[in-house]
Amino acid sequence: MAAETGTPTTLTLKSNDDELFSVAESAAILSVTIRNMVEDGCAGGVIPLDNVDGKTLASVITYMNGISAIPADEEKKKSYRDKFLSDKDFETLADMVLAANYLNMSCLMDAVSAKIAQVMEKKSVGWVRRKFGIENDYTPEEEAAVKEEHKWTFEGVETDDDN
Amino acid sequence: MDDRISYLPGDVLRVILYFLPQKEAARTSVLSTAWRNLWIRRKNLEFFESKFKRSKEEFRHVIDDSLRRYHDSAMYLEEFTLSTALDDETLQHLQTFWIPRIEQLGGKKISLIFESQDADMNIPYVLFEIVQLYSLRLEKFTDSHLQGLNLVACVNLRMIALVDVDVTNKDLENIANSCPLLENVTVQHCRMVSRLNFDVLHHLKTLCFENYEFHEQQSFEVYVWNLETAVIGSNICDIFKMGGSLLHMTELSLNHVMEGLRNLSNCYFPCLHFLRITNCHCLSGVDTAVNAPNLVLFEYKGQFVPKIKFAQIINQWDSKIQLLKTSSSGEWLPKLAELLQCLEGSNVYLIMDHNDIRKEHIFERTRASNKQVIESLSVRCDLSVASSLFLSVFLVCKPKILYYIGDDRVTSVAYLWGILKEEGNIKHESLPRILEFQEIRELLLEELEEANFQIKKKWNREKDWHSCPLFEHLMSYKLSHFRFILKWKET
């Protein structure tokens, strides 16, 4: 074990498209899924992560290394997360939130989810549908009924309509 | 474009919805049939009356309806937040319908933020019977028909804020003894409170106790060792009497403390970032030493110049020193020189607010052996005393930037222009006879290399300061702020 020998243990992670990645155990165990495997002694060889592709895994590992290098300072961690996510488009965010969910990494999961919520916030229903490709499958009557039921949610909210 | 978001797993969607405000989360039901009932998967409900545009009755109806949906779909609700102006009907409703239902849905974090709707509303003591109460803020409950707190059942309470509420000493004692997990306590402007004993609250991280206006002799005891933030406005403050290391404290504000800071110097604050001292008369004439190696900002405001020293500080730090009418007290200039010496290594922003002082000779001839370069000097005083004041302050420090507010903007600018820029006498008929004018010119001639006049529009940002010819400024002076950038000769 790392603590006994004094050298950091490195784990090898394998994505579902067979890319291999090395990562320090201390950073990788941010993922509860990986931590459980390490604790159960299943991390000897290569750890296969069947639900994460190479591109996403590379990004997650960048995050693991970055965030674990910051000492216990919530503000600095938060600003690292904000910066890390600042240039990611929705496709990437969706991949990452799925990976975070599978890897059971709550801090990444929360940060990405908050980022997606931020995109939706203060936007009109039409804008959100277009942005995320959501097909409106209500009949006009149904839609009117749902709107009526939730009419308080359409009041006093300034929405950005078409940008 | 593929619709990916609708097909994210439910666990992921509920987290995304968690981060949306209530109104926006509920509005997603209109997106498509898949989203119809999705929002009730979020584990939190929050209702802020201030964001609600309809009647109180409809507001209550929306809460009823939301809770019913959670109930009908057997959803799990963890957090419930309600902020409203409380009236008897809402309180009744909360007690009879909402709380039982929330508890039934699994609610563990109930946060209530209430302001009284009517002036004659009593403190809603029944709230203290909610076992799952997590956070409570009460404001403006000042009915005099006190019944007192009999039962406090909220063992899970982490945060309580009482602002302008007629709780008694006994009530607070009851709360402290019944809520061992309290981490965050605010007691502000509560006129009945003269004693606070929170020694039993070992988890206390944030304390805000500001009550100095009501009782001269108030005592308070807190368990300080886990405190991270303390805002104390109490005439007596004994909490540092033990000395020792306050390992977790990052922010400390002391306001109107008249007694009890003697042992501040025996404390060690390894994590303190921010220290603010406002009008603490007990520090007058007392040597104070602050041992806070990680200090980032020191703010001082008061009518006397404090004697305060700082142990080695590791990083760049700022200090903002605001002196109010200090010059009416004697020997202020040597004390200021000494303070600036103690603040060496810090970026000093000095503010001298001497509005309304009309004494002619406020300056004292102290020449500091080593004048400190400071970031900025902001002065507010009558033109009749400006020269005295500037002469004094320039004897002990060299500001890089100078701000001045005098009688009015035109004469202020003309005056400064006269002493800083133009040689010889200034000619402006509205200027009164200025004492020591020649003396200050001589001092500045000797030491000042250059003064650069800058303006910015009032509503613009800091980065918009720019140089400007005087006449242009005088055309539109009402809309802008001005300052001088000073460059001092190397000595």
C-alpha cells in the first residue's frame, strides 16, 4: 500500500474504447466506484470502466488531478471547477455528467449538473426546447392545460427569448 | 439535434433540477410529455413569497399543490424551504398541513424564513416544536405579550437567526440547551437580550451577535474553539479572555466593543483572513498585537488612531484605515506615523473623514523618520482646514493616489490643482484664504515629482480613470469623480 512504501500508487484505467490511462490512486479514489474496487482489492491490474469513452475519461482524469492537487479550500476548489467547466459544450457536459454518475463522483456530478441548470435558467420554454432538441409532443390542448396548471411559473420571470 | 437531455437517467435529471429555482424547475413540465412530472423528482422544494406575484392565498395553494404531487407520486422530499411574511393563517396552515406532510415525505432539512406580517404578531413559538427544523430565521416579531419558550424540540437545528425579535435570555438559553448541533447563530437587535450563554454549543462555527444599542452591560459566553466567523457588536466581549489558538477563525469583526479585548494580543489566529475593528473604544491607548500570519485584509474605523501591531504576515495584505474626526483628539499625528510604520508591508488605504471640523490648527509638526508610501489617501474636510490636514498627513506618508472631497467640487479641484500642479498662488475668487498654503507648497516642491489629474464618470468602473485637461473637467464636473496620481521623488 502507498502509505507503507511511501511511493504513490498508480492505477491503470481502461475506457470502453480500450484506451489506457494512468492516474495516481489518491486522485482516482475521488470516484467512489474506483475507491470500492481498490478497497476490495480488484484494482491490481487494469480497471475497466465500461460506461466511459476515452475522450470523456481523459477529461475526468484531468479534473481528478486538478481538484486533488488543491488543499482543503472550498473556494479554490470551486473556482477550479468553474474554470474547468467554462468552455465545455452541452454534449461534453452530458458525457461528463453520465461518467460522474457512473463513477459516483458527487462533486463533479453536482458541478456539471449546476452548469447545465445554469444554461436552462431564465430561458423561455421555446428556447430550452430548441437548445436541447426537445420535441414538443403535447397536443395544443394538452400544452394549454399543462400551462394553465403551472401558470404561476410563467409570471415574474424574465426570460431570454431568442438568444 | 438529438434530444439527449430528456434521456439522461432519472438520477442525473433530478440533480440538474435540484439546481434550478423552484419556479423554473416546475416550468419544465411544459417542455414535453417526458418532462410532465419530472420536476417532482427533485429532492427540494423552495418557496419564496418575494418571487411570487400573486396573492397570499394562491401562494399557499401552490405549496399545497406541490406537496400533494410529491405525496401522490410517493416521491422523496429531503429539503423544504419557505420564506414569507408570516400571518396567523399561514402559520396555522404550516403547522396543520405542511409540516406533517413534509415529515411524511422524509423531509430532513426544513428551512423557514419569516418576517412578521403584522406589528402585533407574537413570536411563533410552535416552530420550535418541529423536529426536522434545520434552519430558522425570524425577523421583526416584537409583540410584548410574551409567553416564553417552553419546548424546544428541534434537535436538528443547525442555523438560527433572530433579528429584531423579542426573545428573552431564558429563550436563548433554552435554544442553546436543546439544539446541540447549532453551527450558525445570529442574534441582532433583540432588545430583551442582555445575556447569551452558548458555551454548550461545541459545533458553533458562525456567530453574529450585535446588540450593543440596547444594553450597556451585556455578557456573552460562547465556545470559541470551532468558530470560523465571528461578528461581535457587544459592549462587553470576553470571548478572548483565555488567549490561545483560534485555529479555525477566518473572519473576525468587532464592533462597538467597550470592554474585554485585553487578551486579544494573547490569541493566535493562524487562518484569519479578515479582521475588522469598528469603534472599539476599549482599544484606545492600549497596545494591541495581532498574531494572524495569513491576514489578507485589515479594516479599521474609529475616532482615534489605534496602537496595533501585526506579527509577520506571509502574503500580500491590504489595510483600510478610516479615521473619523481624529484630529480633534491630541497627538494623533505621531500615532498615525506609528500605525503606518506598523502597517509596513501592507497596501494601505487611508481615509480621513473630517467633515464638519472647523478648527484651524489641526496639524501637528511631526516629521516621521521614514515616510510610508501608501496606496491611496481619501480626505473629506472643509477647505478652510484642508491645508492643515494635508500638510500634516504629507508629513507622515506619501500616497500614490489622492482623493479629496471639500466644500464643493469646483473649489476642491481648484485647490488641489493649486497646491499640486501650479507654481505660485492659485487664483480662484471663490477660494477662502488658506492657511499654511505656502508651507505645503514648499513641502511638496521638495518631495513631489509629478501629479497627474484624472477623472472618471461617476457610474464607470475603476479601470475607466483617465487623464483629462482641467478646463474640460470643469465643463462637466458634476458628472464625474476626480483624483490625482502622485509620483514622489526617490529619496
